[in-house]
Amino acid sequence: MGSVVAALSRWFPASCALLLAVCLLPAVARAGNGAAELRFGVFAYLGEERTRAKYRPLADYLNDALPDLRVRLEVLPLDGIHERIADGSLDIVTTNPNHFIVSRGRQPLTGVIATLVESYDGRALDRLGGAILVEDRRTDLTRPADLRGRIIAAPSTEHIGGYRAQALELLEAGVRLPADATVVEVGQHDTAVQAVLDGRADAAFVRNGVLEHWERSGKVAPGRLRLINERAVPGFPHRVSTRLYPEWPVFALPHVNERVVRRVAAALFALEPDHPAAVAAGIHGYTIPADYLPVEELARTLRLPPFDRAPDVTRADLWRHWGTVLSALAAAGLVAAGSAAVLMVALGRERAARHRFQTLLSSLGEGVYGVDRQGLCTFINPAALRMLGFTRDEVVGHDQHALFHHRRPDGSPYPHGECPVRRTLEDGASRETEEVFWRKSGEPLPIRLKVEPVHGVGADAGAVVTFADISELKAAVDDLARSNADLEQFAYVVSHDLRQPLRMVSSYTQLLARSLGDSGDTSVREFMGFIRDGARRMDQMLVSLLEYSRVGRGGEPMEDLDSRALADEAIRFLSPAIAEAGARVTIEGDWPTVRASRNEAVRLFQNLIGNAVKYRAPGFPPVVDLSVRPVAGAWEFTVRDNGIGIDPAQFGRLFKVFQRLHVRDAYEGTGIGLAICRRIVERHGGTITVESEGAGRGSAFRFTLPDTGAAPAAAPRSASCQESRP
């Protein structure tokens, strides 16, 4: 019994170990000698012969490092790699990073178990890039954008160093492949280079190191080929045109036993740079798996396999990943729908408002049109077209000034820059004036023009112009002017000619009185006194009427005058009355230069100052203050007194002809002096008003004269005019 137990104790561990080894053997083919066969697939990127020569030492090294496995090297083209991975007839594969990403998207694979480290002049290279090669003589090809519409030779569109890395650089330069250039897939890097040298292609896409190999081997003279978009990468020995990406990965198919995968990875990691196999293969060895996410992002950006089509997405996937966003979009959609409804309502209202606007324009009797910032007509109403004689198409879109505002009323050219419409467009100020438009027939059209600016941005800015035909008004004004002239002439003639018979009545009455002497009847002498007094008052009225009619008739022309000198002259004429009344006249401030007729301006001051002295309160010496101040575009003169004042209810009668506010026995006069003042002021383009708080409160007469723009002349702040005037 003990011997059996001893035998079992020796047999059982060995059996378990054997059973475990059998279970852990990879699911790989068996060689003829009974060793497990490991099929090692390699992409023939250098062509089958050169690639086999490069990887044969590595396969021999694995056979030595894994004696229980027989590693069989299989060098395959790109299509062959894909087919053998798809049917599961390869076990371990090494290819470029892009092939790995594409294959992983088509069927399950293990992750990367190791990353190749190339060797160049003894330096380790664990990254790769691409070069864009052109002949140096091609001066028309200096930057990626120059390849638009050219012929490009590339090993394959699935090469990362031979196509995709370069395609990203061109995409960032605005050239999308293959839409914007002709890409010819030639299978190998060397073939792509030869296509450029033979003139069959304008440029070649190859991976790093290919140009250096050609120059070292003497296949091409240094300097014959150059790079487009060359990048400076510190520490990288090859010239590149692109970013750098991880070197080739090594991966296994899912049917390979995990233990075998670990043993292969361990053997690759154990390969030292000075090992004969590494030296023969021209590599530095293998390192831990690199991060191949940049390769994926490259394919995504270029929309190349395996990211050249959208994946199947279910509603559940959408809701799981984008539920919050979809909810927000739904809410935004509701808001957009509401906004659209509001917009439709607003558009409807806008159309209705536009219709009302067009109806209003059509119904207006005045002409209305709009212009943009350049003075081109944007709209015009029927009344304007009717007055001008144009059609809408002849006006809209055309320069209104050149069309019907190009000449002045006298027919002389009207400069564009002086046009009130153009000036409003430039300074944004409203304007109203009388102008002349010219009808299509060439006839003048007198108008009253008003221009209003329209403030806005771009096409919304401009001006709106309204105008009315004032032909009839101008004719009526002309008729009125002629009538006024005739009336003025009539008043002048009447007032002048009536004085002659009036003087005869007065003279013969005086002769009759002297003839009667003291012998006549008392009643007769009283009646003759009434006749003389009436004749005298009638004569005064005729003289006043004559003076009123003379305002503006044959007077001195308008000229720039010192207003202080005008006031001083009026005071000199009134000095006897001022002295008699014991009046004090003061002048305050700096007085300006005004444009006026000297005689009429002196008469204006004389009438106002004379009234202030005459209409004084009993027992109070008159005090008359003269002052001036600037107002909008004019100078306002004030004659203020401390006299008897004026009932505000009588203001409306003050400036009318022959309107007296006092009985003749209290104050002499004809009631025409203030009417003459108003006529003088209005002839000079001004206005005249009166202020008073009532009887016994004094009064102030204010009148304006246009500003000439000259600075006021310096004058004493206050000056007494009583004693100093002769």
C-alpha cells in the first residue's frame, strides 16, 4: 500500500503539470515535428524581398527564444494581411498603426502587446512620420496648398506614414484629399518616389527614412528631391513634413493562448539593441505598447476607415449619451417654434404696416421720396411722380439730384455738395427751404422742400424728402407783392397830395380869422378854431401815413453797422426831449454789428426811446435802459422804461396803424409810431414784442435783428446819456 501511495505521489504532480501544459498550449497549428507553429504575419511595406530580409532575423530570434514553438514568417501585402486576419490563419501580426486600427474595427483583436523601436545610426526611434517629396526644380510647389489639382503618388491610402499623416497637413491647408487632388496608389514607398522622378506624379507621400535610404544608397543624388512643409523635430534624425505618430504595433489574434502571447511579448522585450538579430534587422528592439489614440483621431478627422461611415445608433444609445442635449434641443425647438410663430405674427404686422404706409404715400397730395446714403432714390409716391412727370422706374435707384434737382431757379448748375438733401445726408440735420425741381419736360417746379434724416445702419440710413408744389402760392405772393406795392404807392400819393388842399383849408381859415378880428361872433371864432385844429391833426396823420409808406421805399441799402452808434444817434436826436423830461438813458453791455438800413434803424431806436420818455408817470423822471443779448441766430435788443405801463389786454392793438391807447389830451400822437417800428423790424427779418405787468409798472419793448457773425464791439458797461448828449 505504501508503495502505491509513493508511486501515486510521484505520478500525480507530473501528470497535473503535463495536463496544465497541454491546456496552456496555444490554439495554433502543429508543425510536422510536433512543435506548435506560430504564424507571424508582417506587412511587406518595403516590398516582399526587402521586408523578408529585415524580419527574417527576428523570426529566427523568436525560434531560439521559444524552443517549443516554431515561428513561421509570412510577409504579405496589405490585402493579404487583411484576408489572413479575417480568416484567422495568422497568429501574431506586425504592421503599420493604421492597419491595426482598421483591422481592429473589422474584427476582434488583442490589444497591442509591443511597439517597434527602429534604429537609425544607433539612435532609437519609436515614432514615425511622413514626408511630402517633390523635385527640387519644381518652384511652383513650395507649400501644401500648391498640391491642389496635382497628381500625388502614395503607397496606399491606408498607410499612416505614406498617406494619412500627409493628408491631415493638406487638410489644414485647405486641400481635402482625394477630392482636391488626384491620388494614385502605387503599392510601395519606393514606387511612389520613382513616380516623381519619372514625371508621372507631381509629389510622393512616403514615410520617414525613405528619402535618406535613397540618398545613402545612391539611387538619387542629394538635393534632387526636397520636402514640402518640412517640420523641425528636435532629436529626430529623419526629415519629415508631418506630425509624428507611434511606430508599428505587434498584436495577436483572439484565438492565440494568453500564455503564448505573454511569452512572445517577453521575448520581444528581451531583444537588446546589440543582439545579432536586432543588428541584422536594423532595429533597436521593442518597447511597451504606445498610445495609438492619435492614430484613431487622425482617421476620424480624415473620415477614413474605420471611421468613414457613421455607426449604427439606436434610440436608446442616443438617449443614453445625448439625453440632456436632446432635452435641451427639444426645449430649444419649442422656443424656436414659439419664436417662429411670433415672427410670423410680426411679419404679418410688418406687411400690414407696409401696406398702410404704401396706402398713406399714395393718398398724400404732397410729394414724398426716400434716398439712401449715396443719394439714390429708394421709394417715391404717386403724387411726386405726377408733379415731376417721371415714372417710378425712371426714379428709383437713380440719383435724385442729377435727375430733377441739378439746376438752380435761374438755370445755372446746382453743385451736388450744396444740395440740401446731400447736406442732410452728411450732417444729419433737418432742413426746410424753398427750392426748384425740374420736371421731365424741362419746366421748373417751385417747391417747399423738407428733408428729415433717417438714422440707421447700412441700407436703413438715408433721408426722407417731402415737397409741395408752391407754384400757385408763388403766383399769389407775387400778386400780393404787386398789390402791396400799389397800395404803398397809393398811400404815398394820397398822403402827399392830400396835404396840399389841407394846407389851403388851414391857410384860408387863418386869413378869415384875421379878417374878422375881434368883431366876429364868438361862435364863429370857436368854429374856425375847430377847423384849424382838425386840419392840423389831419396833417399830422397824413405825415405819419407818409412816413409809414416810406419804410423800405428808396431808403438806404442794408449794410453792416455798429448798433451802439445807431442808438447813440437816436439819443442825440431826442436830446431836447430827454433834457426837458429830466430823463436818464443808460446803455449796457457790448453791442454787436448788425446788418441794417441806417435811417430806418435810427428811426426804430428813436421811436422806442421817444415813447419811453413821452409816456412817463407824473412826478417820476423817466429811466430808460437799453441792453442787448444774443439769441438763436440773432441779437435781441431791449428798451425798458419805468413809465405808465401797458394793460396786457391791449398788446394786440399796439403795433397797428392809428391805434391809440390814450386820449389825445393826455399824450399827443397819431398812433402810428409802433406800427412803423414793426414794419422796420420785419423788413430786417426780425420780430418785435412788448412786456408789461400793467398800468404804472413800466414796459419793455424787445426786437431782434439777424446776427452777422461779427464779434460785439466793446462798450462801457453803463453810461449816462442825459448830460453827455448835446
